[in-house]
Amino acid sequence: MSDPLVTIEELAERIRTPEATLRFWRYKGTGPKSFKLGRRVMYRQSDIDSWLEDQYAASQNGPAA
């Protein structure tokens, strides 16, 4: 597998969001796709990138140029 894995701590730092918010988003199903690896919550980099693109697209005002 060449898709790097990211911990919840690393993701929180990267997107400057508290870990508690990421846990809440995970509970609500609104954050990036995640999975448990043992006891740790992990994210695939490709899922993070896709989720960030979706967030960017949803936040745009008006038609895309």
C-alpha cells in the first residue's frame, strides 16, 4: 500500500483543528473517512485529500471560473 496513513494527532495539526473536533466529526460521519488500526484512529492520505477538496468546493461562492 503506497497511501500513507495519518494519525488523528497529525491530522489535527495539519488542518489546525482540535482533536476533539475530529472525534466529533468522526462520530457524526462528517469528517474524512477513518478507520481503527488496533486502538488508534487512522486516516488514509487520499481520503483526507478528497475530503479537503470537497470542503473547498462546498465553500465556494458563485460559479466556478
